[in-house]
Amino acid sequence: MCASAIEPYVPGALGPPGRALVQVGACWTSRLTPATAQVVTQIKARPAESCGYAETAGGTMKLATMKHAVIVAHPDPCSFNCAVAETYANTVRGFGGEVIMRDLYRVGFDPRLQAAELPWAANYAQAADVIAERRALADAKMFVFVYPLWFNAPPAMLKGYVDRVFGMGFGYEPAAGGTEPLLGGRSLVSFTSSGAPAAWVESTGAIRGLRAAFDDHVAQICGLAVLDHHHFGGVTPGITANAVDSMLDRVRQAAHRFAPAG
């Protein structure tokens, strides 16, 4: 379902990767190559007020312009999660919004962070696929994560994507005393699923723990506003078509809340 919106990597067109962090005393000093500096400049140039919301009488949040980056992580293109991603994307497009779909399994993203990608590595360099993703996401104002819960956590594919793409130079940068967020004024919405019933996932604290350790932490480091987290329980091979339709209606309603102003 998701494969129709894939935007493949074009590594040969990216030029040299690059950000170097050099330790000066007890501090890290960041040095950017032109290609990476351009992405950071794009991020910083977006005024926070351009991402502001206006609540209408009907409760719909309107934005003058908004690009949604839908990031889905499920190995089966016919999965419920891919249906959620497509439903969200199609709803936003129906209201005139712009969507970029990042179907991580179909684009063949490698979630493994390499030693050379560690900011303190002597041979630090961003990989071509990371540069490609950061360029694709540079002007996104809404990040939408869609994934199943495996052991009550995101799949390694999505966790590795966040580690590599939302890391130093995109999600945050070095600053005195720590780091400084680079994605202020942007937002995060998540859609998750589990085979376990939603009531069980809620009552055991699984969703609460996930939001604290993943949603809220990523948002805090990167400067994102967490707008919502929608969880769908009981998603098993025997789920009925009516149940799926009802869940996808909830996705449409959620996407409608962030429809761009017409």
C-alpha cells in the first residue's frame, strides 16, 4: 500500500557528506561542510510562527501551509500500518496539504548507526542516505510516525531512523552546556498498533512508558511539539474489515484536525 509514494535515495547526487565535531577543551565545536550547512540553514530559516495553529469553532486546527512527513515502519506493504499511513496521507492531500512518504522498508533504509556517524569519531561523516533523508525532511512541519509495537517499543527500523536522521546536525546541534534543538515550531503525531487489546496496553502502562521514553524524549531534544498519539489495539490477522474501517476513520478524523487552510 505504501510503495506508491516511495521516493528512492539518489546517493550519487548528494555530494560529500559532512559534519565534523572537533573537541576544544571540554567542549565540542561543530564544523559543517556546505551540503550539511545548507540543510541546517533551511531548518533554522523556518519561522516558528509559520507553524502556528488557529483553532476554528469546529475544533479543526488550520495551517496556512504545512508539509507532512509520514514515516512508516512495517515490513509488510499490505499491513494495517501501511494502510494507516496511506489513509493519513490521502486525507491531508485531499485538503490541499503536501505529504512526503518515507516507507522505510520499501526504500531499504539501513537503521544501523555506524561508528563513523558518532559525533565524537575522528573520522566523523554523515552517510549519503542520512543526508538524503535530512534534505527530504528539511521543510516538513509535521512528522507523523506510523509503526507497530514490538515488545511495547518501536521497531528497530524506526528507532534506527531516528538515531541516524534526527541526530546531531538535524534534530539538534552542540551548544554551551549540552545541545540546542533545531526543529522548534514543528510537530509530532504518532499512530501505533498492537495485537494486544488497547485496554491492556493502556492499563499496563505500555503506552504511557512509550510516550515518555520515545515521543516526549525525541520531542524535547529536537524541539518538537507532541500533538497526539493514537493507538489501535487488537490488530491481528483475524481482524474484521469493519473494525479496520472504523480505525481508519479515526485516522481520517485525526488528519482532518491538521488540514491546511483552504
